Amino acid sequence: MRLLRHILFILTATTIAVSATAQQSSSSSVVRKGGRGSKKENTEKSARVTDRMQQFFNEPERSDADAQWMKIVYRQIDLDKVKNAPLYYPEEVIDGQENLFRIILRLLADGELNAYEYLDGREVFTDQYKVNVRDMLDRFHILYTEAKGSTEKKPRFAIEESDVPANEVLSYFVLEKWEFDSRTNKTRRIVEAICPVLHRSDDFGGEAVRYPMFWVKMDNLRPYLTQQYIFVDDDNNLPKYTYADYFSRNMYDGDIYKTRNLANKSMMQLYPDPDD
């Protein structure tokens, strides 16, 4: 009887040891599977914006019954103001950090973003008014070459960092929509689109002339802006916010130069007297 118990004890201990060894082997294989290849895959996924990500960042349409009041406002953001400095710096690419214009131009050159014609107060974001990127680059004398993989249907362009006129984009026009939501009894300010403005002097060094380049819809741009962290002041050098946060929180400082009106006139045309 004792011999039988001893044999059963040995068999039980052997079974437990084999089971533990199998589990350890299984868990170690899972760890190896999630190693370097997994990290690379995650990096590649974060570098591109999928349709699902785009839908997540799109601003949902609101019912007209909920919006009791709405106003379209045009604001000018000068980059020489302290609050707007995060949009200009760094002038050059540093450790993968790019300023706003470099991000926009890179996305346009890669065919990842659509731009629309600047129509001076009557913006229409439809296929009819899409900007031809090649024509835009030629118009503003930005040097480029055909990028690898470029096709006639989807052209792509390579632009050297030194050829990007980031130091000449000294202001932006911002198209804002102000609306009052009856459900929350709150007024919201939403950035609808943004337009980079080139400041260029003539050959004789006269006063710089402003050239609005194109409009970019914020809904299309926002998924890419969430991937670029910035610091917004000199007191805290920790990059806590993204470019998307910067615009959604209305952290910029700009003057209103126009509101949408029937005559399509600017504030200066409507109110020539500065006091008015």
C-alpha cells in the first residue's frame, strides 16, 4: 500500500513539473513575439493617418435645431506675438520637431492633404476649388523635384528643407465658427480652416507684401497635428500640448479683420473710423 502511494506521489509531481515547464515556454514565446517587430509595427502605424483616425477627429455635424446662433469670423494671427511663437519655431527641423508650415507643406507634397483656393472671403471647400500643388509651388517659387512613387493621378513632390520658405510665413488667417448650442447653453469657438500667409519684399527691399497661399480644412489637418508635441511658453520647456490642442483650446492671439456679411466687406471697409 505504501509503495502504491509512493508511485502515485511521483507521478503527480512529474505531471505538475511538465505542466509548469510548458506554461513557462508558452509565456516566453509570447514575450518574444511582442518584441522588436511589434515596436516597429506600432511606429509605422503612428506615422500614418488611417481613415478610421480621420473619422475620429472629424467634427460631427450639429443639427440646425440645436444651433440657435452662428457667426463666421476671420482672424489674423501674427507670429511676432508671444502667444503665437509656437507656430513659427523652430525655424529649422530639430530632432524631428517641425513648425506648422513645414508640416502643412510636407503633407501637401506627399499628397496626404488637400488645399483650397484663397477666395478672399468666399471660401468654398469643394473639389472644384482644390489647389493644384504643382501650380502652387511654381506660383510661389518653391523648388521641388518629382518624388519616388509619383504618378500622374497622384503626384508627389520632394522639397529640400532649405527650400521651404518657413521663415517667410509670418502670419496665418484663421477661419472660425462661433455658435451657440441650446443644449448646453454655451458658445463655442471652432477653427474651421487655416491659411498660411507669405511675407515677401521686392528686389528693392521695400515693404513686405502679403500673399495668402491656400486654405486647409482643420478637420483634415487635425489628425496629423495630434502627433506633434510643442511647448507653448518659455517658462515651461516640457512639451505638454500638441498643435491640435493649441487650436482647440484657442491658445493663439489674433485680431478679427472680417466677419461674414452680405457685401463681403472687411472690418476696415465697414467701419472706416477706428473708433467705430
